[in-house]
Amino acid sequence: MHTEIRIQVPARQSLRIENKYGDISIENVEGEHDIENTSGEVLLERCGGSLRLDNSYATAEIIDFTGAVSVENSSGAVYLMNIAGNTKVKNSYKSVEFRNIGGSLNIDSQSGEVTGKGVSTNCIVTSSYKPIKVTDVGGELNVYGQSSAVTAANVRKDVTIETSYRAIKIDSVRGTLKIISQSSPVSVTNVKQDASIRTSYKPIRVENIGGKLDIDGSSCPVSIRNVKNDVLIRSSYKDIVVEQVGGSLEINGSSSTVSVSDIGGEVSVITSYKPIQAENVGGKLEIDGSSCSVLADNIGGDVFVRNSYKYVILKRTSGSIVVRGDSSPIEVTDITKLPAESRIELVTTYKPITLALPENADVTVSAQTQYGKIRTDFPVYLTDEDDKDIKIELGQGRTFVRLETSKDITIRKE
């Protein structure tokens, strides 16, 4: 037996409806609406006031509603458009879609896909196993998605994302960004303030950060470009590439290849077994790289390098140079300047040292080899009879230079 009821009510009328196994459609009614329905579709159009809707197993649609909305729809899809008030949605196993929410939005969807655009104030989305995509949020955005892919864009305030195992893509955040994830690839662009990212085993790509950047990415390849402030990176076993940082840069990467360029402040790198390259660093450069080759060019501050078994090549430095290598060839050339009271210490074992000094250098050089030969373009003072220990004085000798190895030493004039 099928029954269809049509009722006309005044435009201002509160409604209380209980129904089962049937559809409900309401148009052009303003009031306090309380609707309970089971296994039937619900449609409200051009209504207002307030709405509490409890439904199940069918779609609920609310379009052009002026006022607060609360929808609970077990195993049913929810569609919201043009809601002029705070909105709450709870559902499961079906999608939630929204457009143009005039107040805040809170969605709790178990295993349901969430897609929407346009929230005037704060937005909270909780779901699992299905994609979440939210754009154009006027307040804060908080997304909690167990094993959910997350896409968010155009958020005026802070963003927090928690998920796992699925991709995270964030663009255009005017506040801060915080991502807590496990085994999720992460892509972030255009964040006005600070950003913090934690994930593992998947790539991290970040571009255009207006504040500080903090990355904790175990076994993650990391690519960073254009960060206005300081950057801290913790990773392992994968490549780390950083370009255009306005502040300082600190990298702690076990067995990670490291390449950095165009860094405004100081740079500190700790890694092992893989090459390290640094170019165009405005401040001090400090490297601790066990079994790492080191190539550094155009460094504005002091340089400190500790490594083993691989070469160290330094070019165009402008401060003190200290290299302590174990079985590492060392080559320092094209020195830009040697400030007064600076120092050069190049110490290694079993490998040669090459140092090129400017013709007008103001230095005192002490060079010592155990088994090799010392070759120099400058006049020397011998301190022993077998030419294994020499001294060179140029100008007033204000910069002290110490060279020590068990192999050959070459001191060239540039």
C-alpha cells in the first residue's frame, strides 16, 4: 500500500515530521523544523529558521536554507547548498557534498567521501578511507581522515591535517599549516605563515612558505623551494634538495644525498655515505658527513667540514675554513676573501691537500706531511732538513693556515 500526502502550510510554520520508508519534500517554509525519517529521501528547498534532520539509507538534500542545520543520515548521502547558518553533518558509508555554507561547518562521516567548496568560518571534517576535498574556507580548517586522501585549497586561517597512507595536497593557506601523517606523500604550495609536516616513506614537496618550515620525514625524499624563514629537516635514506631559503637551514639526514642552494642564513648538514653539495650560502656552513663527498661553492661565512674517505672541494669562500678529514682528499680554491683574524685548517690522512691562495694573501702558513712532498708557488722557510715541514709568511701574516696530512701538499698562487 502506498500513501502520498501533500500539505500546504503558512510560509512561517514550524514543522515536526516523523516518517518511515517514504520520501519527504519541503519547500518555502520558515520555522523550527524537526524531521525524523527512515529509508526515504529528504529534500528541503528555499526554507529557513532551523533544521534538525535524522534520516537513514537515503539521500538528504538541503538547498537554499536560511539558518542553522543539523543532519544525521546513517548510510545515506548528504548534499548541502547555500546554507546561511552553522551546519553539522553526521553520516556513514555515503558521500557528503556541500557548496556555500554561510556559518561554520562540522562533518563527521564514517567511510564517506567529503567534497565541498565555500565555508564562511571554521570547518572541521572527520572521515575515513575515502577522499576529502575542501576549498575556499574563510576560517580555520581541521581535517581528521584515517587513511583518507586529503586535498585543501584557499584557506584564510590555520590548517591542521591528520591522516595516513594516502596523498595530501595543500595549496594557498593564509595562516599556519600543520600536517601529521604516516606514509602519506605530501605536496604543499603557498603557505603565508609557518608550516610543519610529519610523514614517512613517501615524497615531500614544499614550495612558497612565508614563515618557518619544519619537516620530520623518516625515509622520505624531500624537495623544498622558496621558504622565507628558517628550515629544519629530519629525514633518512632518500635525497634532500633545498633551494631558496631566506633564513637558516638545518638538515639531519642519515644516509641522505643532500643538495642545497641559495640559502640566506647559516647551513648545518649532518648525513652519511652520500654526497653533499652546497652553493650560494649567505652565512656559515657546517657539515658533518661520515663517508660523504663534499662540494661547496660561494659560501659567505665560515666553513667547518668533518668527513671521511671522500673528497672535500671548497670554492669561493669568504671566512675561516676548517676541514677535518679521515682519508679525505681536500681542495680549496678561488678564495673570495680572508677576513682579518680568520684561519684555515686543513687536516686529513693518507690523501693529498691542495690550497690555492690569492697572490696578495696576508697569511702565515704551516704545512706538514709525513710521507708525501710539499709543492708551493710561494717562498718558504724550511723547519726540518727533509722538506716535510715548511713555513710561509705573506704580508703581515694575520690569517693562520695549518695544513697537515701524510701525503702530498700543494700550495698554489692565484
